Amino acid sequence: MKRFLLLFAFLSLPVAAAPTSAQINLDIGTPPVIIVKHTLAQRTSRLVRFYDVGIIGLGNDGMIKIHDGSHLNLAQRQIAEKLIDQENPDRNSLIYAIAEAHGGQDAEPVVREAQIKRWQAQFHSGWWIEDAQGNWMQKP
């Protein structure tokens, strides 16, 4: 009987629903979020050189990708690829840290969608963005 009551009590506990995009605070100030944002901000000035000339752009998944590397010599390509290899894991870390502050792994898809929209909105005019079909276009 005790087991039944314990099971009943457990099953009657309210289950927290995953947050909606309207409930997500992308500017939440938890220590992990602050640390990752600082790291991303430090790298931005080096990425801007590649954004401005169209070498890299924002993929539809929110990650940075090579858009047109045809004019790069080997050293420049290595620099661009190294920046991308550093940037993308930090972007994922930011999404995970924000999701963790909003209840954990269940919030990750909503946080990712909201953060991608923010990155797209923050992109400057003339920078390249990939659409859902994989086509690149310059932001107006």
C-alpha cells in the first residue's frame, strides 16, 4: 500500500513544461552565459574581417560557415577555419548555458531557435546568411 501511495504521489507531481520562445531570456546573466558571451565578443573583431568580404557567413543552423573561400590563400584559409572551429563550439555552449538556465535540456530547441533569430537580426547588411534550403544570400 505504501508503494502505491508513493507511486501515486510521484505521478501527481506537476511536470514542468519546456519554455516557449516568448519565455526565453537570451540576456540571462548566469556565470556560464557571461563567460561564453565574453569569449564570443573577444573573437568578433577577427571574424568581421571575413564577414565583410563574404568569405564566411551565418549558416541556417546558427553556426559560422565558409561562404566563399575561393580567394583565400592557404594561410588565410587556415585562419578562417581556425576561427570557425573556435566560434561554433562556443555558440553551442552559449545555447546550452542559456537552456540550462531555463530548465535544462528540454529548453535547448527553443533557445537555439531564438538565438539563431537574434544572430540573424544582428548580422550587418551585406553579410551572407544561409537560408533553410542551403542557399546563400546577402542580408539587405
